[in-house]
Amino acid sequence: MFDAPAGMARIDAIVVPTARPSRYLRHVFRLADALRCPLVVLCSGKWTSAGKVRADAPPGADLIAVDFNEHAAARLPTLETSTVLPKKLRRHADTAAKRNYALALARIAGWERIAFLDDDIEVGAPDDLRRAAGLLDRFDAAGLSIGGFPDNSVVCHAYRAVGGHQETFVGGGALVVETVRDVAFFPNIYNEDWFYLLTEQGLRPLAVTGQVKQAPYDPFRTTSRARAEEMGDVLAEGVFWLLDEGRSLAEADLRHWSAFLVRRRRFIESILARLPHARVDDDERRRMEESLRAARGRLALISPDLCVEYLDKWRADGKVWREFVELLPTGKPVGYALRYLATPDRRGTRAGRQYPPTKR
């Protein structure tokens, strides 16, 4: 058992959702060893599996590798935020579902402080995670500042490329959370980490400490990324526009969303208008334009009514998730927890469509 120095606390587990080959986990294996905590790897997609991760793990690694699918997570409740959107506006990824699974696993296993890390994030100093855990007595979550390649949506990357001032926000890629008093969930949508941190009153108490490095990626490689992000970008940006003006989530009504959707379209079109002057080569400019047009196309499918309905479902799902979490057994061995979550509820509740078989 690690006795944390003053201002620090133990990390009970590191959780990594992944769809990549296990070589991408080398850093996090070393990190878990340094922190003396279990590493939970949730695998899906054609490039990885629990068996491959176990085979590539260092000798003696404290590893919990799970092939993540609806059978492994049969106990989790179906959430309406996973089904309310039209098919073209849904996010076909399982990142949020994996994080919800990890929250339930931690609750059963008695892990009070867990660290979510993406498989393309590198932590420079293990003590940064311990410091983040130490802040959870006063805050509901602690994020690590993300350096390296900026972690933004496609539209925001394009905005930066044309000279716009674009900040980054700490999120699920490097986030330490408390699991005992915290019963929030991750909805299956882009910016799910923003919604995890959101309440009716605004953002929950959040600390920022330390720094991690985001590996570079090409946000404009395919237009599908922009399409998949647009609904979540609209909802998150629209909500935080309200909060930045000192208003409450209760004011996210039809009038608000009608105004915001106009604002969003003008924002995308302003980036397109400035694109000819961006300091990028012709090929990247073409790909940026295609991605922006794809985002604008998805935006045209989003209505004020749909935004209001989504937030209503998010509120309802919060109650469903809280009821589910409060009925979970606690203080059990990890093996018990894995079997429990893989066993359908006696009432027939299943995760079903909540878990598309893709992505990390």
C-alpha cells in the first residue's frame, strides 16, 4: 500500500479505454507500476483484445483487461441519451460507455479515486496524478492540463488554423475522479466529459494540476470526425455560452437554442471565409474545408426542439444512473465486480444499443 505524501493521495486504479494495438499502452503500464495500482484496460475494435493486452503486459503487471461489449456490461442501465438522437447525429463510439462501466466497477471494488487516461496521453510525472487525487477531498474531479497537440474538436482546430484564439479544456482524456459521493455519468456524445462535470447549477467543483502530453493526430483526416462531433459540440458550446453569461441551465429553452444555432452556423461560415488566408498547404486547406462543410451539414439537422429534448433526457438519465449506482454492492473483489456487471439485471435491464462496437 502506498502512503501518499502530504497534499497527495493514492490512485486506486488507472482506466484506459482503447481500440488501438497494445503497444500504445507501454507508457501506461510503466505509470501504473510507478503508482502501484491496478491498470484497467477496456478493449474494443479489430486492433485489440483483452488477450492481446495480457500477452504484451510486462511480467507481474497488475492488469485487468476486459473485452468491452454489451455482454461484459450487461448490468448497466440503458440510457435515453444513447437513443434519443436521429441515427445521423449519434456518436458511434463506446468511450462514454467504457467510462461508465469503469465507474460502476470502481464502486463495487471500493476504489475511491480513479484516473481516466486516453491511450494517446502521456503523463510526465506520476506524482501529478497523486496530487490530483489529493485534491478530491475539496473538489469533485481534478483534471491535468493537456499539453502537446491541442485537444479540440475539428471545428475548433480549424478556427485556430485561421488565427482564432482557441483554448483547451481539461477532460476525460486525463481526469481523476472521486467515486463515493460522485454519481455522475458520461452520456454517449462528443464532449461527454463536459456533461459528466455539469449540473443544473453549472460546472461541479473542478481542480487543475500537473500536465500531460497529447500525441498528435490529424483532425481533418476524414470528414466523419466532424460529422460525429457536431451534435456534442453544439450542445456543450450552447450550454457553456449560457454559463459564461452568468445564466443557468434552466434557460436553455427553445429561444436560447434558436439563437445559438444561428450563432453556430455563422461561426462555421466565418472560418470558411477566412480559410483562404490560413497558413497551411493546399491539401490541408482542402481537407479543412471538407470537414467544415461536413460539420455545417450536420448542423442543419439539429433543431432547437432536439436540443431541449436531449437535455431533458440527460436529466432523466442522471436519475436512472444515480438509482443504479446506489444499489450496487460495494467492497467486493474485482472478480466479483466483473461477474456482477456481466450479469443481466433480473428485471431484464440491458445495455443494448448503448454500446456500439467501435473506438476507444
